Amino acid sequence: MKKCIVISDSFKGSLSSGEICEIARESFQNVFPACKLVCIPVADGGEGTVACFQEVCGGELVTVRVQGPFGQSMEASYLQLEEKQAVIEMAACAGLPLANDCKDPRITTTYGVGQLIRHAVERGNTRILLGLGGSATNDGGCGLSLIHISEPLYGPRGPGVYSHRRNAGQNRPY
């Protein structure tokens, strides 16, 4: 074998795509020492998207205090690339791993994702790649839109976010 290409997403809950690539590097060297190995970590837009982009493109992680899926204060990071570009993954602050044993999309929000987007825009970014996988929410992006709009969203009951979660939870930003 002259060349092998390993392109892997994570194994949910066990190994990241970067860890899989590292295992492949170690294993192939032992079994096929003359083989040229190319490892490319990938992600589907959920957990690990920012890490994959950083491994391939470089860039700087920017950490911001935002609201998590239940409205709790937390830190989340996005990737700052050159040329006013940022990579943000929804899972960083509204992802399934953050829900732990409370996987109830009726009480979760994407508000923190909007906070990450706002921070990236305020830093001068004009291009944002937003990974939408691994979400613990089903608010259709209503939470993240609240951070950016000057007019409220309208539903049949008038101004406000029209959602089955409208009044759920005490720590809701809306």
C-alpha cells in the first residue's frame, strides 16, 4: 500500500475526529511503515466542527461568556480566521452534550448562539460559517435571532417569540 487517506467524523461520545486521526497515524506507522498517510478530520456541523477547521486552517479560538441551552451563564468558543471570517458551531452553547440528562427541547434556547454571532460581528467579521449540527433545541433559531433583530417576531398572539416554549422556564431571555 502506497497511500491511505483517513477522513473521519467523531465517534459520538467516545472519540473526536482528531483523536481518530491520531490513532490512525500511530497504527499505520506500525503496520504499514512505507505507506504515506493523509488524515483529514471532519465534522457534520455539530460538536468538533470548530476543532476540525482549526486543525486544517489554523486560526485563533475566541472565548465568550454566553447563555447555555437552559439560560445558564457559560463560556463558549468560536474560531477566528483571517480575512474577517469566523467559524461558529451551535453545539458550543446549545448542543446535546450540554443538556446532560435533561434532553427536553421545549425548554432550551439558541440565544447563546446569537451572542456568539454578535461577538464575531462586533469584532469585524463579515463572513460567518455556522455549523448547525448537534443542537439540543428545536426553537428554529428564534433564540439566536433575538440578539440581532430590532423588531420582535410576530405570532397570532401579537409581538414576541411565537413558540410552544414562549413562557417556559424562569431564566429565559425572552
